[in-house]
Amino acid sequence: METIKETPKIQLQNHLQNHWTPQEKENVEVVVDFFQHLMNEHDFDYTLQKHGDNSYLQHNRAIPNEISGLISYVKTMTKRFPEYSFDVKRISADGEYVVLHSHTTMKAKHRGNEKKGFIITDTFRLKNGQLAEHWDAIQPIDTFSRLLFLMIGGKVENNNATF
């Protein structure tokens, strides 16, 4: 019988950098909390309660604006792929920007398999300690991921500039 791999937990202490300012560290903590609860634990109620539905511009054209728009998108994704998760490999911070570089998989059995899933870079801008904007770059790794990317990537849900 196959064992389901544990949901990835972002280990913030493994990513901390001595050169980060106190504000950059706080920004990273906000992003990690948000990302862990939404993308890995799929705890939509917590995410909305903790991070609110403040003004949040989404630059991925397939995802609606606001935190509630992103939650709706992830809810749809997790209905089809309940084991969808992110293994964050690197975290960078620069002023009001936080960047996560991750390996994303749709199935638990693919976690840790670098031949499956997606490579995703998420860039967040924070304002006054709150999420304000998001950009991403997505690279599908395998044939399934490439086909999935083509199927879900074409619908435009906001009019924000890509850059």
C-alpha cells in the first residue's frame, strides 16, 4: 500500500537571512503564513480571516483580484487536486517584496520528484505589513503539467498588467 506523503510545511527558520531588515523579516513571516495556510493546508477560512480581503492586485491573469478571488481559485484547484501543494525551496526579501521559489505538485506521491509538477516563482509586494500585489512565473515540468497549464491558463479573470 502506498503511503501519502505529509503536507509540506514551510520551515521559515531554514530560509532566514541575516541581512534582512526587521521589516523584511516581518514581510516574509506574513507571506509564509499566508502561503502555508492557503496553498499547503488549504485552510480557506483561516486565510481570509487572518489576511482579510484588503485591496490585493493579482497579476496572474487567470486569477481574480482580492484575497477572496485567490481563495476561490485555489478552492477550485483543490477540488480537482486535493493533494495540491508547494514545497518552498528559496525565499528572498527586498524591501516590500518577498519572492518564493517552489516546487509544486498536484499529487502527494509526486512530492520531492523533480520530474513532476511545476517550478513556480511567486513575488509578493506588501504595504504596511499586508499583502498588496502578486506576480508569478510558472514552468510546467512534465507532460501532464504542461497539458494542465494549457487547459487552465487561458481564462482572463482580471485586467491588471502582467508586469
